[in-house]
Amino acid sequence: MSIFLSEGLVWLVYNFMMPFMLLCFAIAVSARVIIYITVKCEWKFAVEFEHRVEKFIIDDKRNEVPNFHDITRELLNRTHYEFYILKAQRRMRRFDYPVTFFERVFGIVKASEQVIEDTLKQTQYLKTQNEPDFDRVAKYVFGTNPYYNRFLGVIPKTVIDDLLNVLPGLLIICGILGTFVGIVGGIPELSQMDVTNVDSTSTMLNGFLTNMSFAMTTSILGMILSLIVTVLNTALSPYGTYVDVIDIYKNSLNFLWKECHHSPPKLDRRGNDRKEFGQSKKSS
């Protein structure tokens, strides 16, 4: 029974270990890149919204303080339209389909719509007496978004990210396992070696060395793939970008809130209140 298991294990390792390691490596690289691009899409949306909030704040043509909920909805919808809908129409004219294909497959546009919906729900009944906790709002909006946080809308990306973080160690273990299984598979052949027969001994030794070479190759391959995955996990880590997303979105909402509730009235070039100036102009 033990011989059968040993031979079966050796056969599995020799035929499937290296292809299995390469397949895992290819899937890991693809998943890491997709997760990173998805988080960068969150970051880009937050940055685009921040730019529009800044333009609104420095706008000197407003003659009244707007409602926070209304201006938030307007700026978010404008960000969504200009950054996704309008750009998608331009891509279609330029035959630039890969980006649009990625956004459709992974639901990036729907994720943006979900961000707008959740933000408006969370900010609909804010009270002007207290400073809102926009950090909680930002974390809820991006942390519960199913399009941003689920791979193809099914598998939680946190689970995939955890697997990718432990994959380098698993690749090394697979390589070492292949080496030891190769050694175990070659030792029985040496026990049958007839030292009086030079040709037979030479053939067996050559076969044993070939098996050892293949077995050592699995360890080398495991170390190389582990090194590459470790570098990718570090270079394409989503955590730093996600923290930036929360900070940018939180600060944008906070600045917008202060502009709507605590900003002084806009003045014209003569220093008069613009709203009163407009009313006096109409009355004259």
C-alpha cells in the first residue's frame, strides 16, 4: 500500500506539480493586477470628485449658499457623467475598447452609481448643529460597495487578497515538496542497482541524476515564482491606495459641508454682499 501511494505521489508530482505552480502564478498575477486596477478606479473617482468640489469652492459667481445635499448630488452626478459616460462615448469614437470592456466586466460604472446612491442616503438627514462624521460615511460607501469589493461580483476581494499574501510561502512549499518526492521516487531504483554490471549501474545513476535535476528544478521554480509574487504583492498593494480614497472622499465631503454651512457670503468686487447686491440691482 505504501509503495502504491509513493508511486502515485511521485507520478502526480512529476506530471502536475510544475504546471500547477505555473497556473497558480498566472492566476495570482492576474488577480493582483485586477484588484489593484479596481482600487485605482476608486481612487480616480474620488480624485475627480475632489477636483469638482475644489472648483465649486473657489467659484466666485455664486450669489447664495447652496444646500449641501443638493450640491453633493449635483457634483457626484457630474463626476460620474464626465468621467465615465462622456469618456466612454469618446472611446467608442476612437475605437478604444479595452478600458470600456474592463469597466463593463468588473462593474466599475455601476460601482460609481452605487457610490452616489449610498453617499446621498448617508448624507440625506445630516444635522447642521453637529460636525458630520464623514470618515464613517466614506468607509461605508466604499467598504460596502459590492462592485468594488467582490471579484466578478461573487468572491470577496479580501479573501483573494489574503490568499495572494500567503501564496509565496505555498509556492516555496510546493517546490520543496517536489524535490523531496523526487528524491523518494529515485531511491528505490538505487536499491536495485547491480554494482557488478557497469552498464546497468551507469543507466540507473543517469536516471537518478535526471530525476534529481527535475526535483531540484521544482524548488528553483517555486523560489522564483514566490519572489515575483512577493514583489507584486508589495508593489501593487491596495491598502495604501484605499486609505487615500477614504481620506480624499472624506475631506471632499467635509470641505463641501463647511462651504455650505460655515462659509461667509460671497462678495462682489466692491465688497458688497453679492446676494443683496443682486436684489438691489433688480429693485433699481
